[in-house]
Amino acid sequence: MKLQVVIFSSLMNMCRFSIALWLLLIPTLTLCAEQLWTVRPDGVGPAKVGMSLGAVSSVLNEHLISPADVGLMDCFFVEPKALSGIALMFEEGVLTRIDIMSQLRKTSSGVALQDAVAKVEAIYGSSLEREPDHYQPETESYLTNLFESSKLAMRFEISEGKVRAIYTGFVQQVQYYDGCS
């Protein structure tokens, strides 16, 4: 009987320890997952610029249906459930650009929608290229950072001193000013 009590007591202590360990690990795992899903110049999480629609669907574990599936267009945007606040642009079935659509999403350098232009300038400095906005050149602008590979870029649309939009991906597609054109 005494042996049974000791075993039961030991099992209870192990259960408490396991629960405490999980409670400590959950915030760490959440933090790691959140870091994984920040937007980088080459992608977001496991989805990378240059991947096919099928490959992106596979790494996100989500079937992404496109207008191209029914023959409607060669360029389209998809908003995966696994990536809330993110739009993925595909051209001819290849991921070419990623758009941040929510203030909750950030770039790997920490820039988010509504951040001050000074923050973008402090992070990227002289590597930024400034161009006037296509529609309102007097009051708005684009800040574009070309990355070392020169195949990738990140563009920030600036309005009233704040980041209005963020795009990352291939240089040509990041410079589109109206969706797919």
C-alpha cells in the first residue's frame, strides 16, 4: 500500500512538472512561429519567391485555388488562410510578390504598415531609392531597397510620412503600381 502511494505521488509530481514545462514552452514556440512568418525579401515563412503555386500550397498545407485554375488570368493574388494579412501574387503560376496588408504583419527588419518613414530610412539608409508615386507624385512616394542579389527588392509606399503599403519579391513585380501591372 505504501509503495502504491509513493508511485502515485511520483506520477502526480511528473504530471505537474510536464504541465509546467508545457506552459513555459508554449510562449517560446509561439514566438518561434511568429518569427518564421515575418516577411523577408525572399518570402514569408516556408513560402519563397519563385515557388510554384503547387509548392506554396504544399508548404502552407493549404489548397490555394487561383483564377488561373479556371482559365481567367495569368496574374492573380491569393490570400492564404495560413497567412492572414498577407497577399501572394502569382504570375503564370509562380510566386513573384508578397504584399503586407495588415499592421500586425512586419518585415524581417521590423517595419509594419503605418510606421513612420523615418523608421524605414533609419533601417535601410542610403540603399533606398526614392521615386514619386505613380498617381500622386507631389505628395506620395515609393522607397525601394534592392537587395544584394539584385533579383529581389522590398518597396514601401509612403503617404503623409507613413508606410501605406509594403511589397517584397522580384524587382520587376515589386515595382508594379497597380496590382499585376
